[in-house]
Amino acid sequence: MLRLLACLLMSTALAPFLAAEDGYRLWLRYDPLPETVRSDYAAAFTEIVTPANPSPTVALARDELARGLGGLLGSTVPTATQASRPHALVLGRPNDPAIAALIRESDLRAAGEEGFILRRLATPDGPRTYLVANRDIGLLYGAFALLRHVQARQPLAALDRVESPRIQRRLLNHWDDLDGFVERGYAGFSLWQWFHLPGEIDPRYREYARALASVGLNGAVLTNVNANAVILTPPYLEKVAALARTFRPYGIRVYLPARFSAPIEIGGLKTADPLDAGVAAWWRAKADEIYRLIPDFGGFIVKANSEGQPGPQDYGRTHADGANMLADALSPHRGIVMWRAFVYSPDNATDRVKQAWDEFAPLDGSFRQNVVVQIKNGPLDFMPREPFSPLFGGMPRTRLALELQVTQEYLGQSVQLAYLAPMWKEVLDADTYAAGPGSTVARVVDGSLRLQNLSVIAGVANTGTDRNWTGHVLAQANWYAYGRLAWDHALSSEQIADEWIRLTFGADPEVVATLSRMLLTSRETVVNYSMPLGLHHIMAVGHHYGPGPWVANLPRADWTSVYYHRADEGGIGFDRTPTGSNALEQYAGPWRELWGNVATVPENLLLWFHRVPWDHRMKSGRTLWDELCLRYQQGVDEVRALQRDWASLAGKIDAERHAHVTTRLARQERDAREWRDACLLYFQTFSKRPLPPGVEAPAHDLAHYKSIRLRYMPGNPGGG
Ligand code: GCW
């Protein structure tokens, strides 16, 4: 009796801790559904049937369904290897004749290698739900899809679909260093415990892999593109192999950065010249060694001749020479090379945004079939708003991958709320016109435009050791949205936000409506208070957090802010039309016309393409100066609206996550004011005009803002 009492006491005392709402569970919560909606689902899923002796992947699918449905329905759903009751949920592959007889050939073809079919069918033994896939991994993806469906309380009748990913390789790129530091990481340290690997498998590795699989991601580049050759040495490859083994049942392959000078640094060679036979042989042997340990190794990513990284140009060779040499080493094993196009040379005075095109477009058609050229969404560097990179339309005979930045290097890091799906949709939906109208970046990347057989999308991860994975609880939405778009880029930002909110915060209509509005407006809000009207690259140096429009006199002009905004008494903006750098020439005709004309360019890209006087008339009838000031103010006002919206959800969201976001929003409001005041005071030294009515007076003078120095910022490789 006493013992029972003690147990009871213990469990009540522990309850709040066990139910800690620290964000660790991400969107995979499986809390019991309200009684009112539970019974329909409970009646529909009476048992989970999988073949006897399931593979590890099928076992994961089964266990996830048991855990998920058990949690959501509030009672155990038994598992079985033979369906014995009506309303069974049956998982299977067409190699089972009973399954094959039920599913159309055309559906199986549509499901492809990784997809699945979810269907409710009437059978002689009563209605059943079938989850069918050609390969085991499809069953796992289907299990997550089904759980999403129930968790989001979607009608059972709608459980009838065939899905398959549009892009084959859906990767997270980790910029993790071997010492645990994450470059541009704002959620703690690297998840990979290299010292303890390969012997010790942190349970979090499985949780990570499960989260990736739940949104359909199937690859991870484990370490930083600013590469360390040590990752390719035998002891580290053993560690990588241990991670690969852990991830494999979740359908995730590992990839590694290849430091171009590795043959010298760890191979003892005198050169890394890609045309040197000894170098090629070294890489071939290295590839063989990797595949002996990791038979499904994905391939290499390379940042070459970019920001100080070594590369083929060190030997007078081209990017294609370098990429092809590595591609040949990997091709016997079906591995791929992701060669990054993020290049701009220290000895090139051309407008930085033109340089990737200048270096890569002439190489079109000279890359091997297992090479993809990986291009950032915009031609500069993950700014809050950029036009799409013209290179997506400039290399018709090359496989091109899209690189997005999930971590918010230039959008408030893990302090500010910026839901990035709308930004990513802008680039995915952008028309390159490369093969006529409709040649969207999405179709270039997924290979459908030219029926290419290899497609890759990469997102620079925002994950780390923080308990909530992404630093800001609401930044989990970006990880989620990236995965969902990588799977299906036709999904809308609204759909994905709605889905994520329901999974993460429940289905209360007020929560869903309010938080959707917050997410969907948040990126534009950051643009407004930081870099409105096409301004770009005016952030503080090094850590890139907060304003720095005055940044000048760095070792390279194109690292400064003044290079990009070009403000003086005559006006502001970068002329990229034929009278200026003519970066516009890299785009197709319709864009050249639209963007090249100051009367037709959308105002959100005005200062990206044009240099205009301070009294330039905007569509509103205001002068550019007044408009600029009001945009900065609008950004601040919008953060305050976010705060009010969030405050209105108190009591509807658990206190722990509510308080966390409240604190971050308060800091975002301060940050937004700082951006506004710093930028307006600075630009005012050129415009020499007063702040228009409606703009709050700055709290300090310009000298104050210029003197702010943030030290030891997270994610900044420059340190203090
Ligand atoms: O966005 C910039 C970052 C660098 C990064 C580089 C790149 C990994 O400031 O930290 O280096 O881009 O993408 O290579």
C-alpha cells in the first residue's frame, strides 16, 4: 500500500517534467485526440498488419504506426502478421500476390521507388486500409503520411492517394565542424558526437533520422563545406559508417564534403591537380574504401575555389575538370558529386552576383552525368530577398541542384521569426524561360523540364543540440517546410503552415488561424525592417546579425555593405541594368524587360536592379526616401502585431512554449527597432531629408548604433 502511495506521489510529482513542452517532440507528438473525434479513427484502425519477419524499415513503419495511433487514439492498436479483423490497416508490397491483386499497376508505377499508395478498400472481410509501396521505404513514408492525416484530423474518406517525391535526393547539408561548432548554426552544437563514435550511438541520432524520414528527407551531408580532410581518414570513416548504419533503416544516406586538397593533406601527395593520374587514383582508392564501409554512401559535395577553399583552379584547371575527376571515382559505386556554384573570385572586380554565371555557364555540357551543380536560390547569398539565380536558366545541358538555407543566417538567426516557405516558393515558381514559358526553377531542379535522371535539392540545416532542435521553437516550421517542399514543391506555403501548426500546436481554429497568419507574414516583416525595397547585404560584418549599412574597408569590396547599397547624396541602389553592371543580361528576355525598367520592376526588387534618386516617385506617390522610412517602420509595426497575435494565444498554447516565443518576439521587436533606427540614421546622412510623419524617432544617435559590437555570437566562425 505504502509503495503504491509512493509510486502515485512520484508520478504526480514527475508528471510536469514528463510532459515538458520543450519542443523536443517536434511535429511528431501523437497526443490523444479529443474524445469527440477519436471514435471514427479508432473504429477505422483496429490492428496493424505487416508481413512476418519485416525488414528494419518495415518494422520502423509498424512501430511508428503503433506508437502514433496508440497515442492519438488513447489505446493500444495491436499488431499482427495476418489480418484477422475488419478495419485492419494492412502494410504490404506488390510481391505479395494478395496485395498485387488489389492495387492497380498504374498506381504502383506512380508510386515509384520511394512513394506509396494509401487506400481504403471494401474486402470480403470488411473495409480495410491498405498502405502499399514498391519498396520498404515507401511504407515508412506512407506511415508518416497516414499519421499526419489522423493527427491533423483529416477525414477518413480523403485517405485515398498515391504519392511519390518529385526530387530524388532530398538532402540536409550540415555545416558542422569536427570540433562540434556549427557554422551559421544557432541551435547549439553539432549533433554528431565524433569522439564517442563509432562505439556509442546517441539515441538522438535515431530521433534525428526519424524526423527526417517523417518529412521525406533522404540524405544528410554530415559536415561543413568549408571542409576538413580529416573526415576522410580511416578512423573518421568508421564513425561516419556508424552514423550511416543508424540512419539506413530510415532511408537516409550519408554524404561527405570532399576537401579538394585532401590528397596532399591526408594522402601525402605533392599535388591535388585533378588531371594528375596519381591524384585521380588516390580519389578512386578513397571512394573504394568509403564504399567498403558504407555501401550506400551518397557522394561528395565540394566547395572549390570559393572563399579560400582549395580547388582545381589552383592548378589552372576548371570546375568541370575537378568535378569530373571525383565523379569518375564515384561512378563505379553510383555515387554523385554536388559541385557548388557559390563562387566569386578575389581578383575579379565584376559585380559579385554575375560571377557564378561567368564561371559556370561556359562549362555547360562538360560535366559527367553523376555531377550536379548546386546553386543557391539567389545569385548573392541567401539574402532576405533576392531574385532567383539566373544560372538555373543558363546550363541546359547540366544537372542543377537548388540549395536553400534553412538556418536563418540573414533572417534573424534563431531569435527572429521568419517562416521561409514563401521565400522558397518564390524561387521554385520563378520562370527561367529556359525552354519557353513554364520552365520554372522547380522543373529545372526536379529534372522534369529536360527529363534528366538525377535530381537533388539541398537545405542548409538549422538543427543542433538545443533541446528543441532549432533554437526557436517556431523555426521547426522551416525544417518541416523544407522537407515537405523537397518532397512536393507544388505544396503551397499555406498548406504546409496549416499542416505544421496542427501537428505541433493542435487544431484549435483560433490557434491555427492566428499562427498561420503569423508564419505567413513573418518573412516579409523581416524584409521590411532589415532590407526593404531590394536592399541587400547591409548586415553587420562577421556574425551577420543586425544592421551594418556603414560596413566598408574590408579586405574585399564585395564583403562590404557600401558596395551593395551605393548610397550617396544622389541616391541609392545598385544599377544592374545595361547602364550599370548589366547583371540583367544573364536573365531571359521577359525578365530583362520587366526588371530593367524602373517603371515596371516590382518595388521589392527596385534597389537590387536600379540606382534611383532619393525623390524618385514610388507607386504610392511618395518619394523613395519617405517610402523607405515607412517600410522600416512598417516592419517594426508588424513585429508588434506578431507580439499581439501571440499574446492572444496565451492559455491556448502550453505555458512553456508560449513563454519561449514571447521572449524571442520581445527581442525581435528590439532588433527591428535597431535595424530601422540604424539604417535610417545612416541613410539620412546622404538623403538629408527628415523622417516622414508616422516614423518613430530613433532612440539613439548613429554613433551609438555603429558602436554596437556583438562578440562570440553563435555560428560565427570569426569568433569574438
Ligand atoms: O553564406 C555564406 C556564409 C558562410 C558559408 C558560405 C557558403 C559555409 O556566411 O559561412 O560557408 O556562405 O555557402 O559557402
